[in-house]
Amino acid sequence: MSFLDTSDGRLAYREAGNGAPLVLLHGGFLDHRMWDDQIPALAPDHRVIAPDVRGHGASANATKPFRYTDDLAALLRHLETGPAILVGVSMGGAIAVDTALEHPELVRALVVSGVGTSEPEFRDPWVRETRDEEARALAAGDIEGWVEAFTRLGAGPHRTLDDMDHDVVRRLREMARRTITKHTADEPDHRVPVADTWDRATKITVPVLAINGASDSPDHIGMAERLIGLVANGRATAVPGAGHYPNMESPDLFNDLLRDFLRDLPDQEH
């Protein structure tokens, strides 16, 4: 791991390979390790950058207002790289879209999974019930109960954790537990939202690909498909049998779909 010192603590990131910059952005409460099956596969052809976003993994918690997109922009400028291809699952995809809106000069293309923008809209009763279960567990100080509810969201509404690869479940639990225990119940939420993301998404002109898990919730799939319908150059595909983390459940297929998209990108202008 490498670290970028900021005015509010260190941001951790992993870097591998050479070539066109490719940033892998993890989901909420996870960390860069969710990309363990992508980093070695993509590094031979790309400069792969996989950060732990603020408050996650090995990165410092926030003590003052911040935006994830500004942290990412600071990291890319520190590394003197960009425009970069941003690949994000769940919260990571939302950060990628925010960056295309707020720092468009740093973005060459977007790949999102199970997300639209950083203004999510949840209507599915299963998603709401599971998120309510997370909240009840946290309020009771039941970290393991929260970890289990959080991990079940990764399976999707039509499967149980027993339907997932046990190693993937273990990895999700481990990352989530590491991040949630970095925080306290009375800790202020210093995140500053990016405004009007759905309305502004029509201004995104770079290519956008959504790679959804076919077994993810209708809310998550629907938000990704809504984004694809708004941008100028978007398309969607699905990974059969995968839930909210298709890169972890079906890494070979996810990597192939990602490589195909990268291969078709227009040459970067100099």
C-alpha cells in the first residue's frame, strides 16, 4: 500500500502496472481488496490504482467536511495521471459518476455496477427491510448482526448467503467488519453530497458501461439502467447468477466484459 498525506489524514491506495490509468473504486464499507481478482488481471496493460476511500480500509476517518470525488481528484493529480477510466461497484460507481460531473477533465470513461448516481432511490421492500435491519443492529451495538445484514445485501433478494461462494462471503464480512469498527456510533457524518446528480448526468459524454449482477436487487439494477439511459454514450450488460458484487462472484466474466469495453474505447487524445 502507498499513502497520500492530506490536510485530514492519510489516504491509502494500491498501485500496479503501467499504461493507461484505470481506477478501481470499492463499494461502501469495503476496501480495495474487493478488487483482488481484477488488479493482477488488468495490471499487464494498465496503470491500476485501487484506493481505500476516506473512512474505509487503511484510509483515515474524516474529521471535517469532505467529498469522496475531491479525494479521488487529489489522488489522481498527486499521481500526475489522468484522464482515467473509473470502474466502481455500488458506492464506488457513484463516486465515479460524481467525478465525471465535478472533475470531468480527469475522466476518460466510466464503468459502474449496481448503482446510478450518488443520490440512490430505494423502493424495493426487501432492500428497505434489510437496511432497516442494519440500522437496528448498529443502534443496539450488534456489530456482527450488522455485518450479516450488510453481507446479505450482496446476495440479492432471490438468494441466501449459502448460494454464494463461501470465500466471497468471508471476504465481504472481513472488509465490512474492518471498516465499521473504525467508526463510533456518535461519530459525525462529514460527507458532503454532490448535488443534482440525476439532472446533471445528461451532461456526461464519456462512454459508460454498466455491468450489473443479474441477481442484484431491482433497485440497484434499475438505477444503473436509468443512468445508462441518461448519458450520451451508455450501454448495460449483466453477469448471470451474480448479486451486488459481480466482480467478486464471477471475476473471469467480469474481467472479460471489462476488457472488451476497454478495447473498444477510442484512442486517448494527446
